[in-house]
Amino acid sequence: MPSLFLGLSILASSTVYAKDETYKLVHLVASEYPPTTSEKMPNGGLLDQKVKEAFRLAGYEVKVTFLPFARGYAMAKAGKFDGIYDLWMTPERAKDFLPSHSVHHSIFSIYGRSDDAYPPKFISQLKGHTVGLVSSYGYPNEISKGVLQLDYSNDDISIFRKVLMGRTDYAVATKERVDWLLQTDLSASKLRLYKTEIQLNNLDSVVGFPIHAPRSQELIKAFNKGLEQLNKEKPKKNMGKLISVSYQ
């Protein structure tokens, strides 16, 4: 039934293009990653609001379908959607998608248990330890240089639960995501986690447009123009007020 509904949704959006060329509709896919993107949050999350506003300024209306990330990525790559966001751009993904200008700089950190006897300050000190990642996500290039023993999970909540149970030593995630988890799913474990001093590169979060799709050049040009206008109008308020939590 869900696949039938999705197929009808895609067909409906294609029909709109065919019947009324002046009605500029763009169909994007996103995944549950609050507080930046979530169909359970008001207006779809903080990043969702920015993407829709940038397209609106460029004369487009946005329709969003929420799917698990790996599935949404594959369908967007195949041209079933006009684009995908919140997408952390990596060299590998540049083979599949044309990236928009940066919508948000994602700050990555490495987290461990607060009872860690020797808190690491450099990534080289993690040699011999397991580091948890989400299997379908992109990460800063320091993570994939071969020094680390990587442990993959389907989602970041599972990774942090492994850390708390001692099955994995460390987890990599963005600050805003961890702040959110520590006020929701992991609120009871706030004092049992800490952020290491290890510095990682940031990744740009973008809207990715399928590299071979006929509308991609049109849409990326329009979106970048709208985003530039939005950044000029609201240079310091684009991402809203992100949740902040105190932990060690």
C-alpha cells in the first residue's frame, strides 16, 4: 500500500507539470532527522523551512515526501524525485547529484561515555577503538582514512545505545542532532555521554539534484538564486533557534 501511494503521488506531480506549465512544482525527498528535517515537527523542521522559503522566493512550490534515507537517496538518484535534502555532500555523492549552494554547515563531533578513563584529543588516539556510524550517511573524510574500526548501524539512536551499553566505544554525529536526542530519545542518558575534544571537518548540507535529470540545471539555478536572496534578507536567522543541551 505505501508503494502504491508513493507511485500515485509521483504520478500526480507529473500530471501537474503536464497540465499547467506555469505551476512550478518541485517534488523533493527528505528523511526523518530532527531537528533539521521531520514531518512530525512544525513546518517540517528547521532546514525544511529554509529550503521551502528559498524555492518560494524563486517562484516554486515544494512538495516533500519523507522516506528512509537510503531509499530516498536511491529514488532521487534514479530521477523519481526532483531532488533530495538534507544531503551532506561528499566526493562520492557528487557522482550522483549536483549540489546546491550550502544550506547549512553541519558540525560533526565524536561522542563517548562519560566514564572514559582516557578521553581522546586526537583522532589517532582512537586506533583500536570502535566508532559507530550510520551505514547510509556521509561523514567527514577523517573518518574514512583507515585508522578507525568502524561499526555501522541503521540509525544514530542505535549507535548511541551501543555506546551506552559498551558495545561500541564512540559515536559520530552532528551537534544539533545530539542535542535533540539528549532532550528526547536519550534524555535519561544525558550525563552518561560527553563530547570529545577531537576536531572534525564540517560538511555542507545541500539540496542534491539528480545529475542526469532534465530539470536539474533549471532547479539548481532557481534554488541558488532564492537561497542567495533569503540569506541577504535573514543572514542570522535562517536556521532558527537550535536546541541546546548541557552535558559533559
